[in-house]
Amino acid sequence: MEDNVEINVYSTNKQSTEQICQKCIDYLMEDKNRAVKLIARSNAIPKLISISEMVKSKLPHIIQINNLLNLDVSLFIITKILNIC
């Protein structure tokens, strides 16, 4: 069974890109069957892309699924690949 955490990404400076990235990494490293859903509206999508790229660069065995839910909302799902040594 897979555990998920959902994070809404906002364009305001109240959210640090590095803090969100570290939260994603910490969550993914705790267990094999985990996924992080990053959700952003239109003006926060560049920040969401930066976060996902940072996470991918720090964790070697993850996959990313990108979805554009509509023209205003984007959803990235980042999950670890199972059974990789």
C-alpha cells in the first residue's frame, strides 16, 4: 500500500523552495511505498518545477509524473521506484 502526502505550492515568499524540497525528500526516504503530490496554480508552476527538479537531483531512484489538470492547475507526483538497491 502506498502512502501519499499532498503539498500545495504557492507563489508567495512564505514558502521556501528549499524547505518544501527537504520536506519531500524526508517523506520519501522514510519508506519505500511513498509518493508526494505537488499541486500548484498557474503563477506557482515555475516554483513547482524547481522543487521537483531539486528533489530529482537529490534522490536517484525516483520517478515523476506530470499532469496538467487544466490551464490553471498542475500536479506533479514524485514517487520512489520500488526494489532498487
